[in-house]
Amino acid sequence: MPPRAFQIHPADNVATLLDDAPAGPVTLTGSVAGLREIPAREAIARGHKIALVDLASGAAVVKFGAPIGRATQPVARGAWVHLHNLASDLDERSSSLDRQTGAPSDTNSAYV
């Protein structure tokens, strides 16, 4: 059974992975009209986002039916959407967080 991703709202242009996904087919569930597949371009961890459409640099990233941020570079359909290509509308520090761990990289931990 291929890994699954859940589209929360019909207007969303990203879906959230319900399983760890290697590069290859991912089954879409949720608000999508019927089940369909999208090819993951790379490995994407459970809980992370996959682009459902090509996103231009500066395009709104929509989740929960509302913009959550904007693409900081072109993002291809099936690509991982995360800190390396998304600037959050909800957290202005998001672009300074570590891509893998989410840890802040804009502070000196020796002083924290």
C-alpha cells in the first residue's frame, strides 16, 4: 500500500503526509474528489507537506483553506514543502529555523 497524504480543505495546494513516503506514488485522501495519487519527488517524512500543484516563487501556500505562508522559490508538484522553500505567514522567524530539526539558528545557544 503506498503512503498516504491528507488534503484538509478543497482549496489547499498542499497535503500532509500521514506516513513516511519515499520518492514515488502517494495516495491522496481527504477533501480531494475521490482518491488519486501524486508522485513524491523526494522522500518526505510523516507530518510534512507535499505540493499538490506547481507553486511559483511568492505564491501562497494554502492549508486549512487559508494561506499559511508563501513559496520562497519555485516548488514543483510532488515536492516537499518545508522551511527550505516556505516562509510562514504565522511565524516571521520560520526562515531561520533548521531545515531538519526546526531548531532556531538565529540565536547563539551559549547565551540562552
